[in-house]
Amino acid sequence: MTEPVVIATWPFGKIAVETAYPLLNQGTSALDAALAGAKAVEDDPRVDSVGFGGIANSIGTVSLDACVMDGRTLACGAVAGLENIRHPADVARKVMEKTPHVLLVGEGARWFALQSGFPLASLHTPESVAAWARRQPKEAIPTVPRGGPDNHDTVTVLALDQKGHLGGVCTTSGLAFKLPGRVGDSPLIGHGLYVDDTAGAAGATGVGEEIIRIAGSFYIVEQMRAGKSPQEACELAVKRVNATAVRRGVHPASVAFLALSPDGRFGAACTIPAKFQFALGRAGKIEMLTAKSIGPEAP
Ligand code: GLY
């Protein structure tokens, strides 16, 4: 039997790990446990960057992105720009299980969710509406993403189950005040999440545009396939984000990565602005850890 492990992004990842880790220890599959953990974060209105209570886009709509991936078979599903549905990761799983497709977007994703029995829901809370009104940008089309440390905090959950299988989930309301129609890394397989039992699992959080630019999660998994440890692979991805920023003449955005290997080793790294904490369930305990920060000058 494999010793289960689960990791999840940010301090609120603890909510996910506290839900997923006991399930893994009871024999629940990696994907089921990761989904239960992600759903607990989606349901928590205090988390204003995921699911219910997420900060809205530039026109005041909460627009959700999510994906799931099963490391046994590379089965995956995703939704982007999903409105008025409370559990986007569950809908992504239905896309994986019930359709021949990987990604459904916008009105089509919502139609599919309703057909699948998900109820329509308001995702606003009094607090999220007030936060949106307080911080709303003046310009209709901002020229730079409003990527502060507190407005793009995806929850990514990576799990290893007792049978030695990997599963992962990534879910977010995305960059606060994003343009309507903007899609980040989180619903894009290979960018916000990638999971393959034969190499490892990786997930991302932070400014999605910078993660997409380097295909972050796929890059990390392929580094592990080539023999790098999860920690080395995450650090390489951060260095690539940094190098890309240098080439573009900008300061690196806030980006962080997590990785988990099929034998239960984990890694985490972030760019300097990110100050990235994550939650870990392993060896009978749950703890919060801080990722290694790497600036553009690092060798
Ligand atoms: N990483 C989440 C986003 O950029 O939307």
C-alpha cells in the first residue's frame, strides 16, 4: 500500500487538505479526494478567489475556471468562464466522464452543468460585492493585469492515493477584475494542472498569463519524467518564468508551482512577489509550509 500524500496551494489549501487527507487514508481515490478538498474551498465564502464569494470580473460577473485530471489514464475535463454554478470542478469532472470533450466554455459550459443537474446559484456574497465596488478599476480595459498578491489565488490540489495513483484539481474565480471572456491557466490542461502516474503531478497558481506562457504544469511533469525531483522541477519552472519576464523587459509576476511525484515526494517554488504558502498532508499530519522563492537573478 502506498502512503497517501496531498498538497494544496495557499493557506486556504489547508481547508482542502483537511478534507482530502482523511479520505485518502480511508482508501478514497486520489481524484475523488482532491475533488472533495477543492469543493470545500469552492464553498467557503471567505476565500475570495475561488468559487462562491469570488471577486467578480471587470463588469461584476463571477466567472469560474476549473479542471481535473486522473493520473491513471490522463482522463481530464475542464470548464472556463462558467457563471452561476457553485461547483465548477465537479462540472469539469462531468465533462471528463460524460462527454468526448475536454473543455467547455461560457454559456455552453453552463448549459451542460444545468443538463447535468447542477442548480443555478448566485456566487456573490455581501462581502465580495463590497470588495469589488471598493477596488473596481477606473479604466474599462486595463492595460496591465491587476495581479496583486491577493487576487489570483487558485486552489490546486494534488493527491497520491493508497493504490499509488495520482489525481489533481485546479479551481478558481481567476484574476479579479479580469476582462469578460478572459481565461487563465486554471482550466487549461498542461498549464494550471497536469497529472500523469508515469511521471508526476504539477499545479500552478498566480498570474495565469505567465503560467500559460511557459506551459508551467506540463513543463514540470516532463522535468520529473526526465529525472528531476519535484523540487528541482518546480524551481526550473520558476526560473523559466523569471527568464521569460527578463526577455519581455518586465518584472516577474506572482507565480507559484507545486509538484508531487508518484513515490510521494513533493516540491514547491515561487517567484519573488508570490510569498507562497501551501498545505501538506503526509505521514499522519497536516502542516503549512513556505515555498522557496527564486528571483530573476538566481543562477
Ligand atoms: N491562476 C489563476 C488565473 O490567473 O486566473
